[in-house]
Amino acid sequence: MEITIERLGHLGDGLAAGPIFVDRALPGEVVSGDLVGDRLENVRIIEPSEHRIAASCGAFKRCGGCSLHHVHPDFVADWKQAVVVRALAAQGIMIEVQAIHTSPENSRRRAKLSGRRTKKGATVGFFGKASDTIQTIEPCKVLSPEVMAVIPALEAFTVQFGSRKGQLGFWVLSTDTGIDVSVEGMEHQAEANLGPFAEWAGSNGISRLSVDNETICQHQAPQLTFGKVKVAPPPRAFTQATPQGEQALQEAVGRALAGADKVVDLFSGAGTLGLPLAEVATLHCMENDLGLLEALAHGVRHTQGIKKVATSARDLYRNPIDHTDLIKFNAAIIDPPRAGAEQQVRQLAQSNLRDIAMVSCNPVTFARDANILCAGGYGLKWVEAVDQFRWSPHIEIVAHFSKA
């Protein structure tokens, strides 16, 4: 059958009337193929879009790590901004995205890679699209050179320690002080002598090696720097994907809260967004993950030249901070997971905080929460987009809300 693509779906697939999903097709394109359920298979492009380009990555056709290498970057930037605008418009909020910050090629400092033993050795990489087959990713346009450089060592680890039948998962993070690696899928090695693991880490320059949440060896604490504070995150901790994206978020939060001297940081994580403000403002960080809070507090204790930083372990979904308890602050940062933070935002909406910086990775829940703040008397001053996940449909948002 022959169909015309109407728009991109939220996962980057082309969408035609039906809806019919077409992998890696673009709006305006005429395509043909075989309809299987609601997807078009064996796709052939009959009339290509003017926005279609040759993929710059040799692994694109077989790798599932990226979905938009075939699209001109200007089109992607416009599309991602439009996604945010439409989500807000659906809540009755009319505003344009002020800017989009796209991370450069080969800037991703963290990745979840998979490894499997083969007859000739091992394969380490990403899964293919809609597949459980691990694909090699050399060359890769996404991962940083530091992460790419450790892949041969991960292949050697898989050969030496991996199961013949199972697969391994590698959580890799490039930090200021080296590579942090955490491994999953090692149940078959539960009773093994840990010495060879430490030897592998030492010979390959790994700062810290952990299996699941247990640290096997640490040659040097992996550190990330937020403002003046050096933080050693626990294994598999959430971090921003790229240094450039992290900086864009930090700078936007700093602009939104300029002049604030008493800041509450909700869903603070390890302090990525809040700690850069600690040079000029007191800070109270609230987070449910004890490991992240302990890393934050440890970094603060060993830093001079910052204001007081307090921490509280708190599940802000089940126990949001009440608006009456926010009276001691004049500004807030809130950076919840994809589900947003409806109940906590309702408390913020009732508060008299002067400024709120909201960060989100989900345009739909961001728009819902933004509408709650606006109904509570806050004005949405500006919105920016941050594209840390280049060539993917993922998008992050940072916005400034203010109450006179």
C-alpha cells in the first residue's frame, strides 16, 4: 500500500492516517510497504522529504540507539520546540520556546551498554531497534571518546567473566576523575573470587567498578563538579547525559532564580542544579534517594566558600512539602521524574515563593504542572528546551515561573 506521512509521533516514527506508524519516515513523504497491524513494514520511500538527509552514522540502520539520524538537525530542533508549544497550548498556555540547546556530537558521558559472549569473543553495544540482538557501535556519533575508549575493555570483561548463555549490562559514566563502571547480570559469578575483577579494573584504568550496587574496587573516587562542590555519585546514580546539557540547565536555573538567597531544591538528586547557587544562596535539598543525598552532603562538607546547604530525605510524591513550610524560602527548583509532581506543584502554587525554576523531561506532565502554577497566580516568564539526547525524540524543558 502507498500512504502519505502526516506528522512525527512522540517516538520519532512517521504517522499516517489510521494511525499507521512508519519507522524513520518524515512528514510529507509518500511511502509504500506492507501493513502489519498498525505498522508499515518493508518500507520504500517514493517521495522523500526535503528534510531527509543521509545518515552520518554508519551504525544507524542496525543500531537502536538513535532514531533521527536521517533528519536535518534544523528540522529536529523545530519539531522538538513545537512539541513543547503544543503540550502547553493543550493546557491553554500560549508561549513560544525561547531557545533550544542541542548537545554536540560525541558528548554523551553516560550510557547503558550490553555485552554478550560470541564464538569469536564478545560484542558490546546497543540493542538493535525492536530487537534483542546487540549491535556493535563503532563508529558512534553519540558517545563521548572516553566512553568509546572503554568498550574494548568491556569486551574483554565479557569474554573473561560473562556467561555463555546470558548477557551483561554495563552502566558507564565518564567523570572528572575517570570512568565509573557498574555491571549487572553477574549472578553466575556470585561466589567468584573478586580479585580478577579488581585486576581488570586496575589494568584498564577504571576509577570504580561495582557489581549491582556493591563496589568491588575504587582506585579513585569518580567525581562530578557542581559549582564549587565535587560530588562522588553512587553507582548507577542519575546524572545529566552531557556536560553541555547540564551547563545549559544550570545556567537557565541560575537566570530564573537570580537574586534569590533562600532556595529549596525539590527532587535535588546529587545537587546538579542547586549546588551552583550555593555560592550566593542558602540551599535546602530534598530527595528520596539516600545515596544521592549522602554524596551531596559529603561533597558539601569538603567545600569552602559556599553558603549553608541542608539536606532532607523525603518522598515528595507521598509527602510533598506543604506551602506553609515554604515560607522560609523565596525561590524553588523542582526537577521531578517523567511523571511530574502534581501534588507537590499544587503546594508550590499556593505558596508565596517569588521564583520557581522547573525542569522536566516530559512535555505533557510539564504542561499539566505549569497549568497548576499559572492557576495559582504564577506567570510563565520563559521556556527553553535542552536537547541532550541528540538524534532521539527525547527532550528536556526548563522554565521560569514568577509571582509578583
